[in-house]
Amino acid sequence: METRETLLDEIEEQLTEKREEADVKIIQRPSYGAEFPRLKLTDKGLNHRVYFDYKNSEIYVFAVRHRENAYTTEDIEEAVQRLEKLR
């Protein structure tokens, strides 16, 4: 539960208060027809990747993964499915 709270706090802080400083990269997976922003969280004992998108000027997080589980074929396939539902 502590990791969950830390993750939520960090996501909110990085994507709102420290947006210019945040470690955000655009993930491009042409073979899946997908492109989406990814936030890397490595402070406070975290090693997570947060996939998110913008819709109607709002930020929507559609996946949070520990680095060990991020970027695998299964991870990207699931993330793309979630992104398609969001859009």
C-alpha cells in the first residue's frame, strides 16, 4: 500500500507541479500503431514507468509498470488496448 501511495503522489507531482522537469518521453511503437507519453519515476525508491495520454486537456494514466515488467511485448499490447479504449 505504501508503494501505491508513493506512486500516486509522485505521478501527481511530476505531471502537474514539476511538468517541465519530469522525465517524459514519447514511446513510439509503429508495429502496434501506437504513440504515447511515458513518465519515468526513479525517486523515493521507485523504478516505475507510467503510460499516460491527454484527452480534453486532462491527463489520463492508463498503465503503471515496474521497470522489470515494462516494455515487454505483453506490456505494450495491453497498454495499446487500454490506450485505444481511452481514445
